[in-house]
Amino acid sequence: MKKRKPTGMSGGKPRKKKSTAPWLKAIPSTGVHGSGLTQKRLWRLVSDYCRIRDFHRWKVTVDSGEIITDWHDTDAGHYHAYSVCNGMFKFDERNVHAQSRNGNAWGGASVGHRFAEELVRRYGKAYPRFILEQNARFHGTTVNESKVIEKIEDVLAKMAELPEQPDYFQRVMELRDLHTL
């Protein structure tokens, strides 16, 4: 009788599990966008960055014009939907804005129309087309770990310039500084 290998065993050398840097682990992940924990952590950063940015700069949600009293009370919503974004454009903060929770949850044509009108008011008539063009530039590209970590670094630098940061930010920066010594 032939002995069978236990399920999940390849018979070769065991794979080394990559360990996640402590500073990356300090960024809370989200269950919403991204495949894998590093992408989910990037989405959390992009989401928080855009909501804080819009709270301090515009004071109203992009889709309904509701006054924002606390950035935590908004969602981060994509103008060009996450599901149709190419590559790293899924995490591009130019396409993500503080949106009402109801508008982000239920969407629809009227919400998208108001979203576009507000983008035009904020950034000019060509902005909605600019977003579509930027997404097209990412067609055929892939998302990989090094691109995600590079984007995390970029968003952390931008977040540092905001008038406030999320509660986990200081710990992430302290751990990152220790990691890069």
C-alpha cells in the first residue's frame, strides 16, 4: 500500500513565510478593498487620507454636499469605481473623495452625477475626463507588493502634511523610523 502525503504538503522544502514589517502591521487593515493584508492596509491609509484632506479643505461631501462635522462620519468613495480601476489606480487619491455613507453604499446615477459636478466645481471642467484618462494609463498593469509599499510610503508622507492624522499614524511613523535605521 502506497503511503499518501498529508494534504497541503508538497514534499519539498517548506516555504519561508515573509514577515511583515512592524510599521506595516501598525496600519489597521480594512475588509473592503484590496487583496491581501498589505493592499487592505494601503486602502485604509488612502481612505483616511482622503477623508481628512476633504474634511479640512472642502468641509462637504463630494456626492451630496452634506456638511462634514467629523471626517470619521464619511466614507472614502471612488469617482471611477474601484471595480473598474486598472492596477494601482484603485488606490489613487485623485479618484477618491470624502463621500456620504448613504451615497457610497447605494450609489446610482444621480449620486455619480452630483459627484462629477462637485469634482468640476473643485478642480475644473476637465477633471472627470482626467480621472478616466489616468485610469487608462494603468491598463494592463499589475499590483505587486513593492508598488503597494511604495504607495504606502507616498500616502504617509502626504498624510504627515495634513492638519490632523488618524490615531494610528504616530505609531506607524515611529516604527517605520526604527525599521529604517
